[in-house]
Amino acid sequence: MILIGTSGSSKCDWELIQDNKKVLTLSSSGINPYFHTEDIIEVSLRSMGELLAYIDDIEVVFFYGSGCSSKKLQNLVHRALSKVFVKSHIYVNHDIVAAAFATYEGTPNFTCLMGAGANSCFFDGDIVRQEVPGIDYVLGDEGSGAYFGKILLQSFLRKQLPDEIAIDFEQTYNITKDDILQNVYMKPFANVYLASFATFIHKYKDHPFFRTILKDGIRKYIEIYLECFPDYNKYTVHFVGSIPFFFEDILREILVEKNIELGKIIKEPIEQLVQYHINKHFTAK
């Protein structure tokens, strides 16, 4: 059996595979070494009673998570997983690697990750290569859910939203300046909080105010995270995450403008990632 997990800060999706079939599908609280200690991760893992029933039969655990971008942070998660899956080989890597594996179709390609955060890579079937590192929502993440959520809240607090949007926003969320500042500066998972407002933006995605913001943000993402590769327009480009999924029409418009070949658009990588591992570990045998 192999266990595959993909995690953001708030939720982790798990799939247990035996031979070439799914045995169990479940979700747990998110695992992110920027926000969670070894002990917290271990407690979260031990709360999955259904999964623990199979624990002695799991040979390999493949875990891909946001925040797992360095050896130090990967090792933190590795240690926590090893305390629970004591008989398993543990593999920990970054969420951009999961996105690369999930979109791979047998030929080299670029994969762009645009969810709560932003990242990109080139995958040739052997090595996942990044040109510009993800630097999270304070210093970067242009084109991400957190990026657009931040612009929405800035516009709201500065009274720059069109009247009809401002009224709807106030009625929908009933939040004050103090609520916003507390969630952004004093509570954990500010990136998840900011990204949660992408749902509201989607409601008004065709309004000129947000259409301009979305086009500028996606264009900025392409310029930073894709055009950093010298040969960015020579390969197919796949997209993973809620932003390309929900704002596909705007993404397509920008890609046509920049003469970039679009491949897959998938919201969550877990299904395609499972198939990648089935093909690699079972079908190929």
C-alpha cells in the first residue's frame, strides 16, 4: 500500500492505494511547517482513525505540502510522519512538486500553481526545476488567492470599491477594520484568510473593477513566475489551483495575448497525482 497526501495550510487530502486501486479517501486538518509544530502534526495524523487501521500495511507515504520548500521544513514534517507511520518509508516534498507530477503527460512542460499562494516549475519527467522561488504572501504570491484577497480588503478599507460591491461586501461579511487587521496581523493563517475572499471576487469577476484587477494580477503572475524561464513559450503550460479554475476565461485571454500554449487546468492535484503514482509504482511493474 502507498499513502498520498497533499496539503495546504487549512486542509490535507489523503488517498490510500493498494495495487492500482483506491482503498480509502479522507481529509484532515492542514499540515504546514511554517505554522505547525511536530507535535501538532502528529496529533492531527493520529486523529485519522480510519487510516490508522491500515497503518501496518502502508509501505510508503508520499506527502506534498505548502511550506515544505526547504530541507529543514521537510525534515520537520518527515519526523512527525515517522512517529505515526513507523513501518513506512517517508517521502516529503513541496506542493509545486505535486502539481508537476499531477500535470505531467510524458513530455517536458511548465506547471503553474495559483491557489492560496503562487509558484511555478519546469518538469522534464526527471527533475522539477524552479527559476523563481515562492516567497509567500507578504513578499510575493502575485496572482494568488491571497494576493487578490489583499487587494479586495485594501479597496474596501480605503473606500475604493464601487458602491454596489461595497454594500454587498458589508452585508456578506459584516466585518470591521479591526476584524480585518486582527485576522491579518494577529491570527495564524493570514494567507488562508486573505485567499478566502476569492469567492466574493468571483461573484463580480465580470465587473470592470475586478476584471481589471484580475487581468493585471494574472498578467503579473505570468511575467514573474513563467517569463522568468527563457524558453517559457516553447512548451505547454499547465495550471493548478482555484484561481485558474474559477477565472479560466481571464487566464485564457492573457495567455492568448502572450502567445502561450495552455495545457490542463485542474483545481486540486490529488486525483491526477494518484494516477501518476499508480502509473509509476504499479502499472509500470
